[in-house]
Amino acid sequence: MSDNGPGVLTGLVSGAAAEAFERLSRSDGLPVGPGPDGFDADDPVWRELVDAGVVTVLGSGPQRVVRAVHPTIAVRRLLDRQHRRLAELQTQLATTWERFAAMVPPTAGLAGGAGDPGADEVQVVRDHPEMTRLAAGLYRSPKRVLRATLNGHFASGKATEGVLLPPEDAIAAGVEFRMIYDVKHVSDTWGAYSVEQSVRAGEQARVRRTVPVRMMLVDDTVALVTIDESGAAGALHVRSPALLAVLTEWFDLLWDDPGSTVVRVGATGPAAGTGRAGAGELTPVQQKVLRMMASGLTDTAIAHQAGTSVRSVRRHVSAILAHLGAESRFAAGVAAAKRGWL
């Protein structure tokens, strides 16, 4: 590791790879080959740097040496790779939801007739009190895992539901309650309170900028998913294994998406994309560093523009990552954008 603190690639590659890149950057190049002073292409750490495109090979035969690309180029390449992966994930999310929509039978044929094909597997619920009752019952019924989404859009124009808490006996038995909220919901006073209480009771919660529908999916066996954003048009009560499989896939993609930030409850309530915290919690210098960091500047470039040392910049970056609960510069940028800091 560099004597000046974390390397420029920290958070973008593995810790070992970031350290190896720093060592390579401080040298005029390493000979290709095994050994403590060589670049062994079969070593997983060096292979990671090669796959990331942040090293170059010069020369031929026994004279070949490996050099690190300029840190600015390395960071840009890795950020571009992150963005490509994010775009691919967003495409997967959209494609999965389109598959679900295509598989749902036309709602006109689901009014409830006993002879309707598929009526036992997908039913439309139009009555809002019944929707609320079903959702509350499903939330409290899982034996293995609950996957659910909730947004800040309400058919009545305001939040009327009570606070749903995971049953203590279910949590004790190892049942997982996974809930994804949108920023609009957790920015509301009632919404923030409900999320805080649920997380304290054992719920696993994540927040993202938008959540397209509300859903309760229990043990991959039954689901209630609204037809529109607020549920004003009703909801689908789903028991079809094929549809449930698609909903599960869609939720898991959403859950793992870098745009979904883990909710952590502290002394002042839930954080991570809730919109309740302000950039004022960072010092003015840290706010400036955050903006330059989010624009893709390296620590060296930030230090030059801010008129300070690289060591100081790296201390500020570490403090920003810790404050946002982020493991990488990219994740910090996402979390800061959700809070409206950028």
C-alpha cells in the first residue's frame, strides 16, 4: 500500500489489486514473469489489473515489461466499466419487467368468472381496503423470505396504512424481510418513521430513487402487485409459478442494483438516500472534494485544484466514504446524488 494512504483505485478493484497498481505506478515497470519482482500473468491479482485494462505491456520476448497506465486513465476506464455494468443491469431490470407484463393475462378477462382460464392463478383486486388487508396479511405470513416494494405514491393522495413490523417470532426463526422503498416514501415524515421502526424490528431495507409498483411476494408462492404506481387501478393477486418466478428475478435484480442503497438506522433515524440529511453534515472542504470526486477527478487532480496535499485529499475521501456508508467512490457518488448533494 502507498505510504500516502489508499491508492487511486481503492474501491474500484480489489484491495490487493489497488496495492499492486500503486507499487507498479511507483516503478519504471516490472519484468514479465514469476518471482517477487516480476509481473506474473497467472497471478490473480495481476490478472485483475490486466482484465481491467489499467496496465500495458511493452517490448517483446525476455525484454517485456509491464507498466501502469496513468492514474487518471485508469480511474476513467474503471468508472466506464462500472457504468457499463450498471447500464447492463438496468437493461436486465427493464427486460424482466417487460416479460412479467407480457405474461399477465389481459385484466379484462380476470373479473372473477369461475370459467376464466387462469383465474385461479391471477386475480384482479379492485377494492382498496381489500388490497390493504391482503398486503398486511402477506407481510406477516412468510416462512422463508418476503420480497416487497413500497413507494410514496398513494391512491388516496396520502399515507393511511399503519406501520407494518416483522413478527418477532419470524425474525427469531430466521425469516428474511426484504423491503425496497423509494426516496419519496422515506422522505415523508410518516414514511421515515415507519421505515425506522421496521428496520429496528429486523427488516432488511434498501432505498432507491424510484420504485415503479408496490409488491408483496411471499416465499415465491404468492404475490400482490399493484397494476399502476399507486394502486389506484387495483392490484394483481398472483399464484402463477411462472409469473412468480419472473417477479422474484425482477426483485432480486432491483435488490442487488447499485442504485439500491442499504438503510442504516442511527440515533437520528434511517439514512442512505432518505433525503433527510444535508450536505451540511460534511465540512465545506469535504463538500468540495465530493463534487470533484463525483466528476471523476483523481486524488492528485483534486489536490491540485483544491490547493492541498494528496494525503489530505485521501483523508477527506475516506471520511466521505465512511459518512455515506459507501465502499467505493462510485457508490459514494450514487448515495450522494440520492441525498441531493450533487
